[in-house]
Amino acid sequence: MSDQPSAADEIMDGVYRALRAHGFADVTMQDIADECSKSKSLLHYHYDTKEDLLVAFLDHVITDSEARIDAHADDPPTERLAQFVGWFVFEADAVDREAFHIALLELRTQGPFNERIRDQLARSDRLLRGTVADILEAGIEQGVFRDVDVEETAALLVATLDGARTRQITLSEGTGGTPDDGETATEGVGQTYTRTVAEATLDRIIGPLLADGVELPSLTEGIEEMAPEGEYE
């Protein structure tokens, strides 16, 4: 079986690089064609419009996220929860990752006006909240988490982490750093906002969920476990 990427995968990789370089508002079909070394006519053969291609890309990214989550489905619940929290952390040198998520944030703003994009965003939200709910249910069953409302707690975690990511990419100076608004001394020198919120989430939300005698999971290990092997993150 060939390890060579399919034409569809090459196109999706081209969309990723083009969005990272140009952003959602400015990216064109020609930009995408240039990034994946395909002709613009070939892109139009598979996708009638830029919207068709971007909707397909959202589907591709979410499917990739599902696979990454599934790959850790057998890990202990406390480790899986630390991995989920760590997934949202942008370190200071993650410039390319930040540029990509800025483009995705632009794309998300189209949700209220575009049903196809909104459907993909809703799917992503279900994946995130469902993943946390599944982890909590498994942990409660195994006796490592206290009995809590899993749906409510999942919604809280996702809103906290997604909000931190959005705040960092919209208020930082484009380098993945801490928002330049006079943050307090609770943030370490050079520490990003998402890292600060992730640490607080472990201490103040996940810590109280743990059953007696269960240790708080390692955020650093969680970040390392969810480090992307491919391009999408």
C-alpha cells in the first residue's frame, strides 16, 4: 500500500498552508492551488467554489481531530483530561499554529450567515463537549472522579479553554505571546495566556473533581501527548 498522500490530502494540506499564509478573508483559489502545486482548474474540477473547498477543509480538520482523540481513548481518564486541556495551549513559539487558528476564527464568524459552515462548527462543538463528557463518565465509573453533572462540566471546560484560545489569538501581538494588557504577576515570564488558563483549569476545575487520593494530572505531559504528528492542530 502506497504511503504517498492522495490528491485530496494534498489539496487539504494546500488549504491549510494558504489559510495560514493569507487568512480566510484574503485567501483565493489560486493561493490554494499554488500551495498544493495543483492547477486552479483542477481545484474547480473537485470544488465548484471557494466555499465548497473551505467546507470540505473544515470537515477534514474535524475528522483529523476525531482520529487524534480516538488514538488516546484507552489512556487513563485523568491523563486524557490533561491531554484535552493541553490541546488548547499555544506556546510562545507557535507562530504558524496561531496564524492558522486566526484564519479558523475568521471562518467561524461566517457561521451565523452560512448554514454549511455552521453545521461543521456545530459538529466540532459536539466533538469537544462529547469528548470531555466521555472522559468524565469513564472517570466516575472508575472512581477517579467525583460524581458530577458531566454535560454541565464539559460545557464549562470547553467554554473556558476555547475562550482562552480566542482571547490569546485576538489580543496578542501575533507571536503567540501573552495579551499586552498588563496581566498580573500570576502569569510567568514569557508564559502564554492559554498556558496560564490551562494551569488554572487543572487547579481550580479539574482538581476539585478528583476523588480522594487521586493525583492531579501533568499539564506538560498532556501537552506533549497531544502534540500533532501532522499539520493540523
